Amino acid sequence: MTRLPLITLIAILTLPLVCDASPFLVCDPQSGVTHYRLTGPSWVPETVPAQSDGSIKMDVSSATVGTNSLTVKACRNDDVWGELCSDAVPFAFTRPSAAAPPLNIHLSR
């Protein structure tokens, strides 16, 4: 019986590690990148901070159903020149719609 609290504690501590299941926009690590500039539909943020390795990881779970198109620029801040960004890279994906509701729900013998 003393193992049950330990197993419960381990499960609670590891739960956040396995719950990271939303779809994400990602890229390869890039040295020196501090943030990303994005353009697209209203749900797309204007900037996203870079991960510690210079990559992007943006949650797209709030995307609208259907085709979504956006552009992404990798940027860094320079003391002399200010913000320096790459050329815009286009990205498009389609979010599927939910399943159709069940029809003719009733009880049966």
C-alpha cells in the first residue's frame, strides 16, 4: 500500500510531459534567431519568441477550419542595425472539420 502514493506522485509529475499534443508549427534550430515575424489570419500572432535553440514552436490549435496560409520570417536583433529578418517563407495547411453529428438517435430493443 505504500507504493500507491509514490506511483500517484510520479504520474502527476509526468503528466505535463505527455500532454503536449496540440499541433505545432515548427522548424529546424537556427543559430542567432531571437524571434519570428508572422503574417496570416487573425488567429496568427504577429511575433513568436524563438525557442532556446533558435527554432519556432507555435501552437496552431486555434486555426480556423479549412485552408490556412501564413508567412514566417526568422529575425534577430542587432545592436547597430536593429531588427534583421529573413525573407518571408510561405506555409499553408488545412484544418479538418469536426465529424458530422450522429443522426436518428433513439432507443432500441
